[in-house]
Amino acid sequence: MATIEDVAKLAGLSRTTVSRVINKHPYVSSAKKDLVLQAMEELGYVPNSSARSLRNQKTGVIAVFIPRVMNPFFSQLIETLEIAASLSHYQLLVCQTQYSAEKELTYLQLLKVKQVDGVILASFENEWSKIEPFLEYGPIVLCNEFEKNARVPMVLLDQAYGGYIAAKHLLENGHTAIAYCCGSYRSNVSKAREAGFRKALAEYGVPFQEELAFRNAFQVEDGKRVFQQLAAKAKKPTAIFTGSDEVAAGLIAEAKRNHWVVPDDLAVIGFDNQIITELIEPRITTVHQPVQDMAKKAMDIMVSQLASKHSVKQEVHKFQLELVIRESTNKVLVNL
Amino acid sequence: MATIEDVAKLAGLSRTTVSRVINKHPYVSSAKKDLVLQAMEELGYVPNSSARSLRNQKTGVIAVFIPRVMNPFFSQLIETLEIAASLSHYQLLVCQTQYSAEKELTYLQLLKVKQVDGVILASFENEWSKIEPFLEYGPIVLCNEFEKNARVPMVLLDQAYGGYIAAKHLLENGHTAIAYCCGSYRSNVSKAREAGFRKALAEYGVPFQEELAFRNAFQVEDGKRVFQQLAAKAKKPTAIFTGSDEVAAGLIAEAKRNHWVVPDDLAVIGFDNQIITELIEPRITTVHQPVQDMAKKAMDIMVSQLASKHSVKQEVHKFQLELVIRESTNKVLVNL
DNA sequence: ATGAAAGCGCTAACAA
DNA sequence: TTGTTAGCGCTTTCAT
């Protein structure tokens, strides 16, 4: 593998000049520049990445933490983040924490050992106080997460509003026995969403029924499980708010298998407006999240933090959600 | 940020000794070792990743090339690869080529500049002759791809068999006008699958009808489009083989919107046994692919190539596919 | 406009 | 068992 030294020799110039050409510095006569370019070409030279990283104290790599890739919400996030990173000439390192606080801490070492320049946290399991110290080693941006105490930029979706409009929609349709279902128990995303949900209920004088609350539902399978639990209740709800389209889809599938009619026997509302909401029957009412906008913004912020070593401060960017009404909550058939 | 030098000073020892402790070399008295450990602890020292990479000529990072993350097949691949990489203490860099040969070549530079130790190609767009030269810079493993001329390990699914059993299933159900639908036109995956498909047809004396062949169908939207094209034909098929569950799902959705009954008016078979196949109605007959096994094997091979600088040679690992029969091809209702 | 030389942080050959 | 020292390949002062 050719080094900068080899190029310099071949061109009959110094390493410095070659380096100047590589980095497009001024003050290189075009004659010498051509000489260098030619030598580089001839040797098939490319600058060694580790050497540059060591010298420049930066790697050009950004890590993103997610629980797992196989969750349409996070896949979409990753996809958009990778494209955005690439446009700014960064590489994206994907770290799956698998909802494990320990794994998260291990991955955070990447920042400390300077294997990555910054970290985008699209979920976190540890107390913020455990994460905070890593800020010393590089920027951290929260994406789809909120933490009151964190003096870092955070981009997020207005989950409280999402919970609110979803609940309100069910309430407007006359439901008073509404089940609630969410994913990660103690994430701030869940908490905000639940707060919005409760707020709408309160406005309609409908109580939140803890016995109709299901936690830790993430996937299709969980949706099926939730249906079984719900069907076993003495006092059954007439509607259910789920925190995810996958859960809603699983729930509806199971409901149909048990000869329940959605939405007549049970109205179901999802979250995230994934493609699946338009494929199953009835199509799922859901809340659209501008995931791509959020991802782009997060990468934007990360890249500019990396460019200008500005002071770290709290900074909140909120994106708005939108209700998408379909047949899983609506008896009127909109089909075709 | 503390360096090895700082640790050495604090411990009153040499950098070498500290390095030995870091790398768990023998010949360090436990007294000195404790001294070093204590100094490291006190300074919160961690070895700098770029420096090690430069010195050791390896980064601990493996790149994986896929067209895009938001495709359940590739999400699953990425998820499994990342877990496997992590277990072997490697990081995974995700590169989305977006079906662009040019992007692919750009990303391949990662190997040349030594930003990654190896590349797992889970799809490729360029002629192999364009990729081959990069082998000089690090190992390449094909995953879910086949290339006759490539002197590299490849792990793959028996696509020919997959096409064969799918077609055979339709033929056994009495279909003779069978449409064919695939994704990437010229990938070897597609070619093998089509070959298997054609073989089954030939065995039943049924001709392959080029006017019922649809290429470049990847997503739900494409499935919808294919339905429209198909419905416009004068001679309509009674069954269709699609190269993906998403396409099948889109096709079925569109068929239903147009009041076609699946499978009576049109039998549909998917590919990959994604979760969606069990959620829509009718549930989709499909071909199960052991993606996780394949991904693990690919990472296994990559890691061992990286460990032992063995000679690069061709090496094929094939995984078997399996037909999963559901209602989209079968009039008998298996439901419940 | 160009070059000499120091040094980013680490490891390993060699010496002791 | 421990230390000295020479780089890994690059960028950047500082001189010229």
C-alpha cells in the first residue's frame, strides 16, 4: 500500500506538498500539483484513514443507538440517518442496545476511545446521569427522546399531542371504555404519550382504567397477547389505543381470528403510520410521525456540532404529529 | 484525555509495560500490573482507537453493503449481522448503495483507505471485475449473492430451489397461466430464482410467458403497479409468483380493491416469509429463507478470515429454503 | 511556494 | 521482567 512518502518521492517533492494537494490547500503551484496528482494516480494512492484520524483527532464516523433494527420505526430512522450522514461525508455505525442498559454503556465507550466522533441516541436505557459524563468526549444528540436534565440538543416528536389526538378521536366516536397499550414502560416517549392520552380522557370526563393498561407491547406478537388478555377481562373495552402499528396489526389479526369485528366490537388505533396500516383489513387508523424530518434534523445538528466546537446547551426541536383516520376506528367504509 | 504516557508516568513505569497490561501480554509482574491498573483507573484512561488502528493496521470495523435498510429482508440481515459482529468485538458500518453502482464503488473505498477491515456484500451492482481489485485491501464475503468468477467465500440461499418449489406448488394446484415477478433485473439471486421457476414450468410442460413477466418490483407500491398492469392484459394469468412478500402484499391489496378474490381469481405467492404474510387476508403463501443462519455464517467467515490471513479462495455455503403454504394460493381455509 | 521536522497515541523488536 | 526506541501515515507549524 502506497503511502504519502511514496507519492512524494515519485513526484520528487515533499510530503508536505502532497498533503497540501490532498487537502486542497492553497499555495501549491499548479505544475507541482499536477505532478502530485499524477504520482497519486500512478501508485493508486489513497490516504490512510487511521493515520488521518489519529492526526486530526476525528474519525468521520457517527454512531446511532437504537434498541433494534427490525422495528420499522427504527429501520426508517437508520435509513434516513445513513443517507444524511453520507451526504455530509460521515459514516454511520449502527449500535443495537437491545433495551439493555449495560450494552448501551459498552457502546458509549466508542465515544471515549474516539472510535466515533459523536453519538445520536435514538433511545436510551440508562439514567441520564450515567450518560452525561460521556459528553466530555464528544457530542451527543437525542433523537426521538427527551430528557429534562440533559444539556444537549434533542429533536423529537410531540408525543403528548399524538396521544392526545388519538384519544380524542376515540372519545369523539363515543367510546368511554378505552384500553391503553404502550411499549417501553419508563421511556419519556411513552410517558409523554400517556400524559396526552390521559389529558384527552380527562377533558371528556372519562377515567383512565389501570386494569385496561398494557405495558411492554412492541411487536405483532405482543398485540396478539394483548388481545387475549383483553378478551379475558370481565369488563371489556370498546376501543384500544396501541403505541405501535405492529401491535395494532397483531391485535386486529387475533381479534379477527376470534371472530371479533373491528371496529364494531373493538376500535383499534395504531401509531406511526407504517405501510402495514394500509395493507390489513380494516386499514388502521394511526398517528403519522415525520420520522424522516426528525432524522435529518438530528443529523444536521450533529454535523454542525462536529463542525463548530460550540458550547453544548439544551435545545429542543419538536415535530408535529398528525392523525390519519382509517377504518379500524370508523364504521364508514372509505375503501375505494 | 489521558494517554498511555500519562499512565506510565503516574505508575512510574514505561509505556511498554502499560501496553502489555492493556493487551494482556504475559511477563508483567502482578505488582506492576496492579500499579498500572490503578493508574489507568485514576486517570480514566482508555486506549485511543485511531492510534491502535494505525499501529495494528486494523480497525475492528466491518462494513456491510445493502441497497437499503427499509426492506425487511435487509433489516433482518443487518440486525443479525450487528449482533454477530458485536459478539466478536467488531463494529458494523452500514452502507446503503441504493442500487447505485457508483455509490457502491465509493463505499468500497472504505476498504482501500483502511477505514474498515472487511466488507460483507449483501448485494452488488457492479460487474465483479470492478469489485475484484478491492480484494487486495481486505476480505470480501458475499452474503445472499453469488458470483461464479469470484474467488471469495459466499453464503447464500438456494434461490433456484426456492423458485422451483414455489412454481411447482402453483403448478400442482392446476395453474398453467402463471405470471412471474422479480426484483433486481440482473442480480444472480433473481437469475437463479427464475431458472428454478422455469425448470418447474418445463417439467409440467407449461411455457414461460414473457408478456407476463414483471421486473424491478421491490416494494408494496410495485405490487400495486404490477396488479394494474396484469389486470390490463388480454390474457390474464390465474396465478402469480412474486419475488417478495411486500410485492405480494401490495398486489393482493390492490386486487381486493378491484374486487378480485385471492386465490380464486388470482393465486399469489410471496417470498421470504415476513411477518406481513400472516397479517393480511388471505395470508400469503411464501418461501421461508433462513436469513439469520445465513447472516451468522457470513459474519463467522468474515471474522475468521480476519483472524487468519489465509489464502482467499472460492467457497460456497448454501442454505435451504422451504415452502410455507397459506391461503393466498389455497382455497381451503386453514384459519383457526 | 515549498520543505524539514515534530508529534498524534500506540505497539513491538530489541536490548538489558 | 522491564525499558528504549523506532515507526504506523498523516498534518502542520515554522523556516526558507
